[in-house]
Amino acid sequence: MINIFEVNETNNMIEHENLDVRTITLGISLLDCIDSDVDKVCENIYNKITTVAKDLVATGQEIEKEYGIPIVNKRISITPAAIVGGAACKTPDDFVKIAQTLDKAAKKVGVNFLGGFSALVSKGMTKADELLIRSIPKALATTDFVCSSINVGSTKTGLNMDAVKLMGEIVLETAELTKDNDCLGCAKLVVFCNAPDDNPFMAGAFHGVTEADAIINVGVSGPGVVKTAIEKTKGENFEVLCETIKKTAFKITRVGQLVAQEASRRLGIPFGIIDLSLAPTPAIGDSVADILKGIGLEHPGAPGTTAALALLNDQVKKGGVMASSYVGGLSGAFIPVSEDQGMIDAVNAGALTLEKLEAMTCVCSVGLDMIAIPGDTKATTISGVIADEAAIGMINQKTTAVRVIPVIGKKVGEVVEFGGLLGYAPIMPVNSFSCDEFVNRGGRIPAPIHSFKN
Amino acid sequence: MKKTIITVVGKDTVGIIAKVCTYLADNKINILDISQTIVQDYFNMMMIVDAGKCDKKFGEMADEIEKIGEDIGVQIKVQQEDIFNSMHRI
């Protein structure tokens, strides 16, 4: 039988170390909503989402209450909207209409984000894909909860450089259209390489076409728990450190597995995957950067950071995989800047640069995340950053992503405030040498060879 | 049978167990096990109970027990046992 020490350990994690289930994300296929009339598509989408997800929030709250574990977010992911709206949408404004419908449905069911205003264009863009991409700035400026993601490359297909070029422009335009709101639109826009079909985390969640009609995916978290655990290993060797992270990850993930199974049972919707990510929040102690410091770095960005992050990521997976029946999504440590107080401190201390962050993304999920850059950054420069990050993903067969926020009217050293889980961020310098000719070439970078790994 | 875990943490004072147990008895909740320790002057108790015969919904029962805690100045949590089994038992 359970004893008092085990009960106290669990409750300490929840009360003092910010253990929570970060999100229950309900994936909903909208393939059966397709129609050739845009108003009909919108009606179908609204009806399907508000029917399938009607009990999601209440069920989440019920589980929170019964187990005493906070479930921070309840969210929805949908089939990439470019596919759903492909037959009906003839202009970007048609896609904006779909985005607004999604927003309305999200508000109706009470979720705090809905992901899947997406297009998968890793090899080429259909007309609908391009219309959706061009509608993104207005769609994100006129909605509150809709998140957008574009997959511009994969290990199997190479990189679609036309899409990369276009996305640089779109990111900038999204910033411009939401500049009165701290360019918040860009916080809801991710550019992926090797995007997973079952990611529960925003802003990159969408419900892939390989998925069932509806599915429950759960994202666990708990950087604070890992940090507290490794504080007790100070001075110990790597074996002790790694074992500690692994065991802690196991415990954290078990809670996610329980919540996922319960949510699945109560909603009558199959369980998909657990995403084993360490997702920080701006709350003190809920920081991946603090884990890196606990491993022995003065600040993230110091030499050794990439190695520390690599071992952290790997141990989290090793512990988590055994704790859950199905693992998927992004599964790794997130290193967003604005959402992690320790990362913000490292940037302010001059320890962490964009280039070091890029190196760190080679060994963890997901990529350059929630990084504020000067508003006068050129579109081609943003495309260049996207191309670099996508290339890392393509060659290393992993998911990478870029979510940068060009803050219109602000310069390096100034601060932008997003609020809530999105936090705040110091604006970081971007290498200003030109990559115009590279980006403007157009076409595709061919898929990489899978031998001669050097 | 699903078990429920009740934990009480707070400054030690007269009648904590009595008040909680009275509520449990009034609501047909059977106590299966009690353990308690004092950690750094703090009263620390865990009860394993069977709430199968309780007429109230879990949320309502939990709120009422937590309210008792507030009244006597201790923190009481009521949770389904599964979360602890999941984390500590393979």
C-alpha cells in the first residue's frame, strides 16, 4: 500500500516544484468537413469542433480535482486547414474566414488555444497552401486563440526554399499587423522542419492526416521537479546525475500517462501519445535553464551547454519512454527564451546568443523558440534563420522549428512583454550580414543522403 | 474499489483527527489506514479511505473536507489513490 512518504513526495512536486500536466490536447480530424462552399465548410467545422470537444474542459477540470494535479491547458488541434479549406477557399480572405470560425469554436468550448491553421509544404505548395500562408498575417491578427504552423521541409523531401522565402515575409507581415499588440501574432506562428503529426504543444500542434478521427494527446512537464532532484546530486558524477534525471522523468511521465488514460476513458476518445517534454513557464523554478545551471553551468550559453542539454534530453526520453505506453510529439526539452526566466537572465547577462541557441537546438526539441528580434530585421534574414534551423532538422532527422518575433519599433536591448505563459523577452541581436542572394534563388534543396554519416 | 487519500499538513493542534473523522463517519466514508508523523513541528497525516458508500460526488466531498481544514488552520488535500500508484508503483 502507498505510504506517507510517497504521498508527500508527490504532493511536494505539485505544490513546491510546479509539477503539472501542461496540456491535454484533443486532436480532431476535419477531413469530413470539406465542402466546395466556404460558408458550408465553416459551418461544418464549427459544428464538429463544438460537438467533439464539448466536454473537454469540464473533463479536464474534473481530473484536476480528483487527482489534485493542475492541468494547465486544454487545447484542440485540427487537420491542417489548407487541406480542409482547399476545395472552398479561392482567396486568402476565405482562409481568414476559416480562422475566424476556428476562433469562435475555440471560445465556445473554452479551450485556450487551437492549433492547425497549417500547411504542409515540405516539397511543394498547392494553390490552397499558398493562399493559406498568405492569409496568416490577417488570420492571426483577427483571432485570439488560433495558432498556425507551416512545415517547410523534411529529411525525406529536403527543404522547400520557396516556402522558406515566403515565410520570412509572412513572419514580418504578421508582426506588422499585430504591432499594437507587441507583435503577438508571431508568437502563434511556427515554421517547422519534420513536423510531427501528433504534437500536443502550441503553437505547432496540428492533427495529422495519419491520425484517427479524434485523439487525446497529453504534454507533461516538470522542469522544477527535475531541477530539485538534481540539486541533490551536486558534486556527483554523470552516472548519478543521469540516473536521477531518468528516474524523475519516469515519475513525471507516469502522471501524464494516468491523466491521458483517464481523459481518454471519460471522453470516449482514444489515447494517442504522451509528449515527454520539459516545458518551462515564466514562473520562478519552472525553468529548463535552471536545470542546466544545476548540472553545473553558470548560465545557459556557457561552454558545455550543448552537452548538458544533450544529456538532459536523452535521459528525459529514457525515463519517460518506460513510463508511457505511447510516446510521440516533440518529446524533449524546450528552450524558449521568453517563457523561461533563466534563459532571459542568460540573455541579459550576455551569456546566450542566437548562434548558441541554434547549436543547442541540434540536440533538443524543438528549435529557436520565442525569440524576440529587432523589428527592422529583413525578411530574407528571417528566411535565412529558418533555412539554417530547417537544415539542422533535415540532416539530423529531427524536428526543428523557428518561432521568432520581430518586434516592430524596438531595438536590441529593449524588452517586449507578451504576458501569461508567453512571458517577456529581451530583444536579441541577429547577424546582419546579407543572405539575400541565397534566399532569393528559389526552388528546393534536395533531400539529404542517408549514408556516409559524418 | 477505488481508494481515496486524504493528507493533512499544518501546525499541530487539538482535534484535527477528530474533526476529519467525524466528517468521514457522517458521510459513510470508511477509514482503511491512518499514518502520521511530525515533521519539523508540522503535523503530517495520511489517511487511506474508501468513499464508495458516500452519497456525494468526489468534487463536493473534497471541497467540504478541504473547508474543514481551512476552519482549523491546516491544509487538507483529497486525491484519488491512482496518482500515487502511478508514480510510485510499476
